[in-house]
Amino acid sequence: MRQMILVYLTLSLSVNATAQIDSNSIFKKFYINHIQVKSEPKKTQLFAEINPQFIVFNGFGGGLGVEFSRFQTGLIYLNTKLTPKFRDAIFNNAKNLDVPVNWAAEIFVNAYLRKDRKGFYTGLIYSYDGYSIVDIPTQRKENINKSYLVTRAGFRWFPFKEYLYIDGGYGVSFNIDGNNSRTLGSSTYSPKSVLGIPFFAVGGRISLGKPTK
């Protein structure tokens, strides 16, 4: 019985040690590949990405552009219906409003800590948005346009070598057109001045030319 206990303890310690080594190895690899600032310069690259969260709501969101040195810049277009939760995040006093269409055209730039444009970044977005708004009680409709300036921070992870990535982050959007009240049918509403916005995208990139420092 004592021998069986000793064998069991030995096996348990061995398994735990192996698991710990594997865990440390995975963390170390992730740290070196995505967090450690020191990295080799990458070539100028083209990228394309989609935003799956809009597809869930029968919409579309995607972007394309170029990246070089520590920078990534490009264009984004999205078109989706606003759920009540997102409607209330964007507008004050909007409970009697329906927003069947929200589109946006955006230009952005991100700056990375690493020369291979992995891991942490900060960014700036200019967004020009259009909303189709319906006052539910009266069925009155109007279209309005808004401009936003967005600051954000995020993390880009490459789980599949150097080409396919997952990008997530969070931003603060500032309404630069003002938040004057508007009356539509029986509703008086106003755009909010500041919004918190999560970001999520999946994409891929291809290399062009020589590495850029």
C-alpha cells in the first residue's frame, strides 16, 4: 500500500511539473511573439478584415489598408441595424425610436509598440455615420449624419503564423457635431457626446517589398 501511494505521488508530481513546464513554455512563446517590444521589422503589408459582430445582426463591417514600420492605416465601412441596447448607447431619450439603418465610413491609423505590428497598439479613427430613424408611435422618419473622433487601444494576436489575426480593443468616441436635441414625431432625442465602443475584427495580411524599420 505504501509503495502504491509513493508511485501515485511520484506520477502526480511528474504530471504537474510537466504541465507547469508546458504552461510556462506557452506563456513564454506568447510573450516573445506578441508582447515583447523587441522584434524584427516586417515588410510593408496589405491587410483586409471583417467585423463578425455585425454579421450576427444581419449587417456588414469590414476594412482594408496598408501597414508599414510600426503603423497600420486603412478604411472601414459598416452597415447594420441598431439593437435597442446600441440605440440607447448612442442616443438620449430614444426608447420610442427604431434605427433600422446605421452606416459608417471610417479612416483610421494605429501605432504599435512592436516593429512587426503585433500585440498592443493605440489608434485614432475619424468616423462619418448615417442613421435612418423612425418614431415608432407616429411612424415619422428622418435621416441624420454625425461625425465622431475615436481614440482606442487594442491588441492584435496572430494565432496562425504571420498572416491571420484576431484584433480586439476598446475606444472612446467623441461626438464632434454637437448634441443638440431633435424632435421627430412624438419623440425628442439627442445624440450623446461621448460613447464607449468595443472593437473586434478578424483578418489577414500579405507582404510587399522590403522590411521597413
